[in-house]
Amino acid sequence: MSPIFELNLALILFLPWFAILGALFWMFPRHPRNASRKLFDSVALLLAFTAFLLSLYWSHTNADPIYGKMWQQILATAVGYGVFLAVLVVAFFLRRRWFRRH
């Protein structure tokens, strides 16, 4: 397997799922739909994806090779997915709190 493909395997496999989660985060709740909301959602999604990539590469690099190459993929996928979801959950509650204030 190509080293670049191997390093980005979790990214390739999770892109469709991240697109679905990102679309749901973007679409709901439907109101208010103003410029500040769109900016907040864009920044949150970009931050979640960036955090996913950073954690993916970090965990792939720091996985103990004594357990084999598959462990690198498993750890990278688990950590990356958890980080992506954590950022979206924090953004969801921040957005909700922000809506209640305004």
C-alpha cells in the first residue's frame, strides 16, 4: 500500500460520514439563518476537520508499532473521529447558548 494512501486511509473512509454530520450541523436548527450563524458554522466545521487531521496524523505517528501496522490505522481512526465529534458537540452547545442570548 502506498504510504500516502496508508496515512490518509481514515480520512478517505470518513469523508462521506463527515459530510453527512457536517450537513446536519449546518442545516439544523433552521432558524436563525443569518450571516453570523453561517460564519460560526463554517468556522466550527473547519475547526472540527482541522482537529481531525491533526489528531489523525499525530496518533498515526505515535501509535506503538510493536502491535503492527493495523494498530496505527485503528488508533488514528478512533482518536480522529472522537476529536471531530468533540469539536462539533462543543460548537453545538456554544451555538445553542448563543441563540438563547439573542
